[in-house]
Amino acid sequence: MKSRKLKHTRRRATILTAAATSAVAGVALLPNWNAGASTAAEPQVDAKTKAAFQSLADAVFTDRTNALVDQPRHGGKKALAGRFSGKVELSSGIGRTEDAARKQLDDRRNRLASNGEKYSAGSTKVTLDRTQVKGRTAVVVVTENTTLTYAKVTGGEPGTTGFQAHHELTFRADKQGTWKVTKIRETGDGYLAVNQLAQPKTTTVAAKTTTTTPAAPRAAITKRPTAVPKKLTGGEYDYQAMAAYAEKYWTNYNPAYPNFNGAGAGGDCTNFVSQALKAGGWKHVPGYVYDYTRWFGTADIQSHSFVGVNEWSWFAQNSKRTTSLANVYQMDVGDVLQVDFNKDGSKDHTMIVTSRRNGVPYLTYHSTNTLRRSVTSIISSYPNAAYYAYRT
């Protein structure tokens, strides 16, 4: 989640069955190509073709989501996306890639189950944002909105978790006019979608070690140690207000602050957490934007510590507004979790706890926009990362 200003620290998501209702429409709307022609001229991408592009994208990401749901899924049947044939379909290479992706997500589902977490249902909807066509290449940008229902393993889980992610699919038309997906990539600054596989891109740089940039101790990820609960309201900070703010703006961004998502913007994860902390009582500490002992954020100006992952950590420790927790499962509502995915000493992502159920913290965050994802799920997806837990 790097920014342009802080590159060294900011890191910043026709034969289908009734179960694939969202994908059926696109197959029925395939363009009417000239059957038997050995070579199509320049294939036209009309509204029907765009609908087929959207339907295939919906099937791809629905398949990924289904791999996480705790119910028999394969049963010898092809995946939804694999059933597309004719004039819009997967290329053989992408077909193999998605097969491997679903197997990895099956493994992730099993790891989650071994840690006491299951999903009883999943729903994915893909919307088409734009299509750019040049000759025989079409670049299709889509938004995925996915909701997973927590199975009641312990009985105390939240109802659902959800996220919003952005993707780009490249289609190429062959000589017969068949459009095939040749590339799928995540866009924006997020990389923490529940059903996403790509490892995050990080920059290998050493964290600063001056007196104003203290190193936080890592938190263990062993299961559910004894934790001291916080008093959520009535004290210096209102932690329920922090959680309420985060759950209100997890996908509908507050227009009172800048949005740092998007190409080159750096990622919005820490900016979002700072807003939630401010809503719960954290006060501004004015000063120069690059002074890591200062902290402030408005529509017009933000300190580096308000929007930067590592800078926030440095401010939090310098100001004594946080204390480090020995284990991620000790976090309570309003506490903050940061992750260094490749253990290079520079943190990559910031999240805030908005619920705690039966000893499990649930996190909400931007980049990728996500609501109430369990710390168990994050650890199961990134078991080799370094974690930093802060009591606020």
C-alpha cells in the first residue's frame, strides 16, 4: 500500500444449472456469429457480448467463493466457468489456473475448519464497470461483491462477512471470433479478499530505527489465549463508536475524507482506521505532516501518521495511545492489527476490530473493502506473515 509520497512505507479486494442464475443470462445473450466462417473480420463487442463477458466473470468468482463454503461442491461436475463454451469462454491456460485456484481455496476452507470456522453459504455478484476494445483484445473491468454466511460452529459468530474487490479480465478473439479469457488480475491497492489467492506485492526496504520510529513487538498467532476484555464505552475512548463508524463506512466511503484507493493513490487502509479511531475519541495532535509524533486528518490535509501504515505505528507507540498485545486473539473491539506479509520489517496493512465473539476478533478494513473477517481467516490465508496487535 505504497503512496506516491511515501514509497518506502505505505502499503496498502446455455448449459448452466439453476445454481448459476447470475451466469445463465450471459450465455443466453451470446453474440450471433457467422457460423462456419473460417476467419471473422473484426469481431464487434455489442451489448450482448458485454453481458456474456460479465456473466463469465461472475461465474469465475462465484466458483472461487463456492470453494470456501462448507458443503460438497464438486461432485464430479465442472465448475460454473468451465461450462461456458462457444463464443465467450476461458482459455485453456486460465482454465488450469482457476482449477488450481479452487484447489488452494479448498485447502484454505479445510484450514479454517480445523480452527473452528466454517461458511454455510456464499453469494457473489459481479457488475461490469467498463469495457475497452482494441482490435481483437477486450479489457473488461468488473467489481465483485461477495457475502459469506458464518456457520454456527460455536454459536457466537457474526451473521456474515463480506468484501468488495475489483478485477480486470483480458479477452482475446481467435480467428473464428471466439472471445477467450487470457488474463485475470486484481486491480486497486487491495489484496485481502477472502477468496483471493495472489500474494501481495511489497517493497523490500528496512524500517527506520530512529527514536521516533520504534519497532513494535510481533504478536503470536496461537489459538485463543486468555484475554482481558475492554470497557467499550464510558471511558476515555468509545470503542463501540469506533466499530460503528468502521461498519458504516466499510464500503460507502465517508466523503468528509479523501479516498486513497485507486491506481497510484497508495491504499486507504490506515486512513480508514484513523478515521474510526477519531470517531471514538482520538484527538488531533497538530504539527508538520511528516513528524511521526503528530497525528491529524481532515478533508484537506493529513499527517503521514494518519494515512501511512508504518507511520501510524510509530505515532501510536510514541504517543502511548496503544500498547502491544502478545497474541492476536487478545484483541477486542477498537484494537488494531497490522501485517507485514513478507517479514521485511516494513508493515503493509492496517485493520480494526469491530466485533469479538467467543474469543475471536473480527476485523473490518479498506483495500480490499471488507466487513467482519475473522483473524482466524486472515491467519489461515497468510500463515507466514508477521502480525502486530495494538490495544487502543
